[in-house]
Amino acid sequence: MKKNEIYIKSGTEYKDMTKELLEQCDLAEQISSPDLQIGIKPNLVSPTEASWGATTHPEIVAGIIEYLQEKGFAKIAILEGSWVGDKTTEAYELCGYRELSEKYQVPFWDMQKDTGVDRDCGGMDLKICSSVEKIDFLINVPVLKGHCQTKITCALKNMKGLIPNTEKRRFHALGLHKPIAHLNMGIHQDFIVVDNICGDLDFEDGGNPVVMNRIWAGMDPVLIDAYVCQVMHYQTSDVPYVKLAEELGAGSADLSQAEIAQRMGMTQTYFSRIFKNKTGKNFVSLLTEFRMNHAKELIAEEHEITIRELTEKCGYTSKTYFCALFRKTTGLTVNEYRRRIEDER
């Protein structure tokens, strides 16, 4: 998977969808060693069920864990800290994460119980939870939803669950946008799986879920959030932390360079790889072979067909390009091939 790609899959079998999406992204190849400590960071902002539109569906996290364990990765932890005013322990219970942790034998690290450490985050000193330093590969699993102060919340803002409560309060005092952008220079997201199942598009604590039944995957949190802005009909300038994060170097907000695969959940790169695995040939080569065979059939059936007509009927616009391909494929010019067919009659 490339940094400018976003894969999107639709459906209602959330765990299976997630596993299929990670397979398409070839996530296992991006994790350099089975010995790395992998961290999964969901959004458990408050003790509300995922169906309310605020917290990450546990089925998505289950899909991530199953995929990783099936690929031989054993050092996995879930880490999160709810917002100030609610206890992570309550969200852990109510949102289904205790059951998840026990079923897959994956520890849950409560960031509200963690100590804070100072870190230079792109020229801004911020406190982050000390356990973040134990993570070698971070998988961010935010919910696509609205926010009463920042308009949207997704990949970039979800890192706020990895700072102490005292720092969360300071973020609000600083106006949120600048510290959120800088935080993403201090905590690197290696991979993002977006819960776009039923987020509340107005309020971060849910209550008015909008069912979309989609899951996204990508590598660039800035690009992800820029696309969230577009989906929610905002300009990136309406959400200042997106542009600030781009300026700091946390990623790119340039959607004109993005490759977003929605209908089949496939980008051109992934489609080409699957096509070659199935047929033994790349798509362009097979298409050319098909067109040249069609050209030979037309010459045999329509004796007076012109080269211009052949070019157009075989799906080309340039007569010169068609003739060059025909000669490269058959070893003969069109007229030489025509004469050979006539001689064989």
C-alpha cells in the first residue's frame, strides 16, 4: 500500500470486512518483524456502545487482532484513555473491550492510569503517556464523526487519547488545533483503520448515529482527515489542524494526488497484483493480446477492411500505434498478414 492510497470497503460483516481490507493492504508486509510491539488505538471517548456513533466498533478491532495473530504477530496491546470526566475502565466494560481482551488474550492498557513523559513534538513540548514509547508499530482505529469545536474528528485527533488528562485540559486551553497538529509529530501512526460504520456527524459523544457501514484503511493521517473533510462537506481550511499537520510534515492533505478505491475496495495497484496472480499476466498485456487476436479475426473475415477501421474496432485511436503493436505481436505488418491469409485460402 502507498501513502497516497485510501481503501474503502462497505458491508455489515465488520470483522470479516476488516480482515479482507487488511489483506488487500498487505498490512503484514509493512510490519518489519514479528517481534515488534504492536499497539491498537481505538476511540473509547466515553462508556457508550458503538451503535451510538461515538466509539470504535469492537468487531473492527477483533478483525485487526485476528488478522495479526493469523499472520504470526503475538505482541499486541490495545491502548486508550477516555476523555476527561469519564473513566476508561467503564468504557472498557461497556464497549465490549473486556470481552475482546479476554477472548484474544490481548492486554488493554488504560492511558488514564499511565504516567506522562515530556516529548518534543515538532517544536512544541507536550506530555504523552509513557506506554506509547513501548509501541513499535501503531494502528490507529478512529471513528469518523463530527466535533463540536473542531468540526471533525478522525485520525489526527484520535491521538489525544494517548496523553494524560492534565494535558487534555491544556489542549483545550491552547485552542486544540495547534497542539493536535504538533502531537502528530510526536506520535507516529503507522497504519489507520477508520470506523465509518455509524459515526455521529454532529457530536463527538454520539447520540445521532448516521449509518454508512464503511471501513477505511490508509497510511497517512493527514490525507485521511482531508478526505473526511471532503466527505463531510468541509474545506480543509475549516479544520485548521489538518493544514497545520501538513505544514509540520505529518502527511499530505493533497487529495488531487490521492488514489481512493471505493466500489470494489481495490486500487489499481492491488487489482493489478490480484489479476497477475490469477492469470499469470498483467492486465495490459492480456488486453493487448486479446485486441491483436481480434484484429487477426477481423482481417480474416473482412478482406477489404482498412487499417483505420481495424484500429478503431480494436479499441485504439492511433493508427501508427496500432500498426506498431500488431507488428510487434505477430512479426508481420497488417498488409503482410493479410497477404498470408489470402495465400492460405
